[in-house]
Amino acid sequence: MLHLKQLSKDFAGNPLFTDISWHLKKGERVALVGENGAGKSTLMKIIAGLAEPTAGEIQFARGARAAYLPQDGLVTSGSLLFHEARSAFGDLLAMEEELHRLGQELERLPHDSPEHDQLLQRYGELQEQFRHRGGYTMEAEIGSVLKGLGFCQDDWYRDCGEFSGGWQMRIALARLLLQRPDVLLLDEPTNHLDIEARNWLEEYLCCYPGSVILVSHDRFFMDQVCSRIAEVWNHAISDYHCSYSRYLVQREERVSALREAKRIQDEEVAKTEDFIRRFRYQANKASLVQSRIKQLEKVERIVIPPERKRIRFHFPDAPKSGKIVMELKGLTKAYDSHTVLNRIDLTIEKGERLALVGHNGAGKSTLMSVLAGAQFQGGERSVGHNVVIDYFAQDQANVLDGTRSVWDEIYSDAPYDMVPKLRDILGAFLFSGDDINKKVGVLSGGERNRLALAKMLLRPSNLLLMDEPTNHLDLFSKEVLLDALKSFDGTVVLVSHDRYFVNGLATRIVEVEGGGLENYYGDYEYYLEKKAGSGDGGRGTGVAANGGPDAKAPAPLPSQDKEERLRDREEQKRRKREDDKRQKRLGEIEQEIARSESEIARLEQEMGQPGFFDDPERGKAGGERHAALNLRLEELYAEWEELSV
């Protein structure tokens, strides 16, 4: 389908990739991976014909064509959504127009006219081509793709210019999918999609008849769609015929083997060079020296690519809060006549990792803003004892002052005692050297998000409200953020469309739908299982979190479904009791640890006093007491670690 022959690309003399030779077979679905700036998007643009290589050539199979979806920047206006999607079928529309014209001419010509038979034959051939290429299912396919990408039927006859940036990219994606190119090039196609649209796109691409090359920071998406990983690394492409998760393992094995091979090679080279230095000027060793020199010249040196840069950070220790961190009772939030949250109840407890899910526009960000302190129209919002909130809004990166430098932006919000640590914090987020003098306005989306995250480290908090913190972060930065949130000892509420991220962190899923909430006590996989078990509705699987006298009653369930639901509720209650018991025991252990450490400190101070060991019995008793306290402290820490997992 596609062949890259010794392809090279330089920017201002700096090589991006060199002498790449690479094949793509028909029907393959390949993920391009690599560090930001490695050249993934550039390579896709070259394949699409939007950029020129420095050297080499691209060969397509006869008649094959490629089409490219960039990360952003596509805007459409002046046409209705349905008509814009329909424009993807350019050839079919031309055929349809010709069929219409031929039909009119056939109506005009007499049946016994010589031209009538010729036109009728042409009409029949064209009609068969039109049918074979899907002309009569064209509108059904348009409807299927638009619905899958989240457009409702009311949107079909809206002007494209009325849609926001994220929806503009969905329009571009819909048009591209409907064109059905032989090679589909997708650069971050999931950036502007909610979870439901991502699930649909996964299924669509898995059944796509052509070949697919994509760049994505969604690990779950790549695992589901791609069976081959092409890594752009060290100016070359390395292939791994496996899923992304398996690629990570194979890559580490490959790099470890490469390091070991380089170590052995370096030792052999060092021995050879030492031999040459020692015997270079001895006439009786001249032939041996020349032989070693030729050996060295033939050695193909193993090059170890530089280690990937990764952000490294931990959130500040969280101040201790009460058991109930926040509680909403009968809360209502509306925009004019549109009620987004209808008398919802929600209780958030200390230590929970709660993920809000639901389709775009369901009210996730609205609920997050209410939790952060935004106004609402009815009900109560109660904040627990000693709760300190830090809020990362969906547009947090856009709130940054574009005229400031990176240093000035973080310095402007830093408490006095944090100023000496600012360079270390910026360094942890890959802002080092002259990077700290860059204007915020010229930073990439990922850099702006990293800076916004860095500012969250300036003040300790115990409730993190994070709305789409993973936007524009690469896969490695997401992993570090996930690890930091896992080790955070406070409470986390987040919205994210990255399913791997949600599944790795969440202990409870709250679905926002139809103005209400539905709780699922488990991770994202548990939520998917319960949703799949409940069918399309999915409203009867969790514990209802919203009520109100006007709430719509669920449809009656068969007796076996009711029994299953009761068992499910009992299981959730049991988990809740066990979790409460665990939290209580953790609190007791923490208190006992504090008492033991205080007693050890007091005993060590007493034992350090002059004359303490003059009395042998007293000294022996003090030593035994000190050993017993340390042994008990080890046991307490072991139990605390076991319960904290």
C-alpha cells in the first residue's frame, strides 16, 4: 500500500530522520510513537503530500490515495453540517448529478430515437456503478458517522460555523472518514472526543477496510486499535508488531540488550585501542597494529539514544481533613431555563479517587465548578473540616498570562517560602536553562499544561479538583501525573477522557447524565462491565445518587434483574463497610505511630543524659524498651502500608 524509500528530512541542517525505509501493508493499523519533536507529525504530512522530504521518495500502490487529519486548526463555515459531510462523496455526487441529467434527457427523447438506447445503456451502467459504490446508502452512512461522533440529528442542519473548535475537528474527522482514503492519517484524533465517541471511533477503525496510521496520546485507544507500533526514535523508525502495552515491554528489553551490547563493544574497543597505543612504534608488532587499526575502522559503533526526558514530581503532603470532604444535598444548577444538575446528592469522603464520566455537555465540568465553589440555584454544598481545595479547570492552561515568561508566571503565585524551590519545580516539569525565559504565549499546549500543573505544587491542598488535566500531555507525562496522583495522600475528583488514566486512578465512577448522577464503586473497567450488563440504558446498575420528587422513575426490571441489582447493592454496601473499617484502622495506626515515635524520641533524649547508664539495671531496661518500641513501630508501619494499598 505504501513504501518509504530512504526518506530523510532536515530542518536547518538538523536531521529529523535519516534514510528511513518502511512498508505499510493494506489493512494494517499502525501507531506512530516517539517523543514530542521526534518527527511523527512531519512524517505524516510528508506521506499526505503536505510537506516535502529532504531526500528519498514515497511510493503508493496504483490508484491509492492518502488523507490527513491534523491535530487542530481546521475550521468550516458557510455550509450545513449534513451538506458538509455529504461533500466527502465528491465522485458519488457527480455520478448522482449525471444520473439526474440522463434521466431528464431520457424523459425528453422519444423511445424510438437512436440516442435513447445509447443514453439508456449509459444510465444503466452508471446506476450499477452508483449502487456498487454505495450511492444508495450514502445518507445512512453519513448519519451513522455523525451520530457516532456525537452529533444529534438536530445538529445536522446547523451551520458549521456555529460549532466550537473541538466540534470543528469532529466535523473534519467525519468528512475524512466518509471519504474512505486508502491510507488514513490521523494526528491525535481523540483529542476532542468524549469517551463515547472514542469507543465508537475504535470500533470504526478496527473495521476500516484501508490502512491506518495514527498518532495518539491515548494508550487505551492504541491498545484497542493498533496491532503494530512504529517508533520514531534516534532519526530512524523501529517496528514492533504488537500492541502498545506489549511494545513498552519489548522496547525496554531491546534498549537493555543494546546497552549490554554497547558495554561489551566498548570494552573490546578499549582493549584494541590500548594494544595500538602500546605497540604502535615497535617494528616487530607493526603488522599486528595495522590489523587492529583496520578492525577498529570496520566496527559499526552501537549508539545508545539519549534517555527520554520525563517530568518528575510529587504533590505536597496534604493537610489532614475530616472524613467527609464535601457533601452536596439536593443541589440544582441551571443556565437560564436549562437545568444541568437537578437536585443531586453527592458525598465525597477522605482519600477517594472519584472520576466523573458522561458525554460532552452532560454537566461534568459544571459539577466540577460547583465543587470548586461556583454559584448554584438550589440545595446545599457543605465543605468538610480543614478542607483545602486546589482546582485545575479545563481551560486552566488558557488562564495563564501569555505576556509573562515561564518564570514570572510561576513566581507571581508563589508564597514567599516557596521562591527558593521554584527552579527545582520548573526543572521537574522540563523547564530548564533558557526555557524559563520563554513567553507563555509561545508555549505548546503540552508545555502550557505542564506549567499549569507546576503551579499546583506551590501550596499544599487535600482536595484536588482536576478537569481534563491530561489534555496535550504526552504518554510519558501522563504516566508521571498518574503516579503522582496515586501517591497523593488527599482526595481527588477528576474529569478525563483518557480511559487508561481513569482506570488506573479511580476508586469510584460517577456518571453524569440527564441532570442526575449514578455511582459505580469500582474502577473504569467495573463501570464498563456494569454498563454492558444493563444494556443501552445503564441506569439501573449503580447506586442512585440523585433523587427528587420529579425524577423520572426507571422502567420496571424483570425479577432476576432486580435480584442482581439487590446483590450488587449489598456488595457495594459490604465494600463500603470494609473501606470504612480500613479507614478507621488506618487512623488508629497513625495515632499509635505518632505516640510510639514520641515515646522513642523522649526515651532517646533521656538515655542521652549524663549518668543514665551508671545504673546497669536502668540502662538495660532502657535499651530493652527502646528495642521493643522500634520493633512495634516496624510492625505498625508494615500494617499501615498493607492497608494503604
